[in-house]
Amino acid sequence: MSLQAKVLNFFLKKYIKNVQPPVHERSYVEARVMMNQQGYTNQSTPFISKLLQNFVFKNSKSNIQVDEIKLGSIRTLKFSHEKFEENKCILYFHGGGYVAGSPETHQNMLLLLAKLSSKNIYAIDYSLSPEHPFPQAIEDAISSYNALLKLGYESKNIVFGGDSAGGNLALVTTLKLQETKKKLPSKIFLLSPWADLTGEGQSIRDNSMSDPYLSYDDWLNTSLSMKKTVEEWYAPNQNYKNPLISPVFANYHNFPETLIQVSDIEILFSDSKEVTSKIKKGNNKVTLSVYRDLPHVWQIFTFLPEAKDALNEISSFISC
């Protein structure tokens, strides 16, 4: 683990994890504030927390062009460059627990990934819960994919990517396309995908103490917090073992080649291991790449050497 990662873990634990409100007081608004989402600020946020937010989310300088466009009716950020292959692209789904995040919150990571991969990236601003609960995000993702096909991209030249809840969305969108007998993207890469939304994953018990910011130290509170997100905001009154909600319960056949990256200390570690096992069981190609002692979706912290390593691995995966 790099020195930068050690310092980041310390600050995340002290100024994000250790100042979380009790589970019963948690609001999805806090997630939007934490991710520095436009339109959501909190004047009482500690100075160090604000400093960390600005450091992570302040837009980097880049020669990559960033344009706000529409894919169908979905607001999207397109990352492009005149030297990129015009017939190939990535459709990216940001994380944020289905209640927070936007293409802008992931912009620095996507700028770097676009540069490393020489691929156009379309990052969609899909509908968030609780204003637009399940299955609206899936419908938005399918709509954006269909829009790319109408633009002239062939499915064999489209790659899906996503982190955390966005990793969930990449999986379930592909499963839904398969269910409706549509052509699938060529490959999928997932960053710490949220695959088990029941709140019962083994690493919730094992890693609640070690996870630098996504959990409470008490695994029961971590589980309750996750269940609150799902049951009250994202998918009220649903069957949480539905594969289109928890893709860890899906059967995978004729599935695109998949790369999964995860850290061994995060509460979603078991999600990645279990979904990898299910994809393998269906005789599909899948690679599980486990990194050590890093926070959830460390790739977003582009100042980390491990973030650059992970994005280089993704670039190699989608280029071959």
C-alpha cells in the first residue's frame, strides 16, 4: 500500500466514517453532500471534510474534451478526443448507492480513463432514488444504450463500466438486455460492484471495522444502513433477491467478458467474489482483481498510484 493510500485511509476514517450520524438519522441527502454533488452543500461540514471533498472532486486539467449531451432523453457527459477511435466507446454508470453521484462526481477518474484507453466515454446522469426508485435507473441505462446504437455504434464496440451501485447497474442492464434478447456489449468492467442488496453479504461482518468509510464499525449498523438505503429509498417493497436488484442471485450464460476490481478491506468484497463465482459457473470469462488495503472505489482518488494501476488494468482489458 502506498503512503498516499495510508494517509487517505486515515482521513476517510477520521472525517467521513467516524462522523456518520446514527443509522436512524441517516438521509440520502448526506450521501449527496459527501460526494460534493451539485446543489447539495452543508455549511456545518467540518473544514477538513470540505478540504478532502475539494481535493477529490475538483476538476483536473486535461486535453480531453468534455461535452454535455443527451443520449435519448438522458443527460450525459461525453469524454472525447480527436485522436480517439470514433467507432468504439464506453458507456459508464457512476456509483453513489443509487441515491447520489453524477457524471461530474466521477469526472477526474473518467478523464484519466479516457486518456489511458483512447476511448470515447459516455457517462449518463441516470435517475436517482428516492425521487425515481427501481427500476427507473435500469430503464435509463437501456435507453442510453439504445441511443448509442442509433448513433451508429455496434454492440461489439461498446463496453459497459460502473462502480459500486453503477457496477450493479452495469450488471443488471446487461441481464435485462439479455432477457429481452437484445445484443449485448462486448465487455464489462466493474469497480467494487454492489451485487448483493440484501445487506447480508459476508464481508459486511468481516470488514465493517476495516472499511475506511463505507461502513460503521459495528457490522449490524452497517447492515441496517444498507437495508435502509435499499428498502426505504431505492427499491421499496421489492424482492431483494430479484436478480435485477441483487445480481449476485442471477444465472450468467453467454455473458460478456468481465473484469472486476475490488479491495480486500471493503464491505463489498464478498459481493465481488460471489458474482465472480456465479459468472464463472456459467462458463463465462471473468477476472477478479483484488487490491490490498484500499478504500471502496479507490479508482476515483486519481492521486493514488493504485488508482492509476487499476485504470491501466481496465485500459488493457478493454483494448485487447
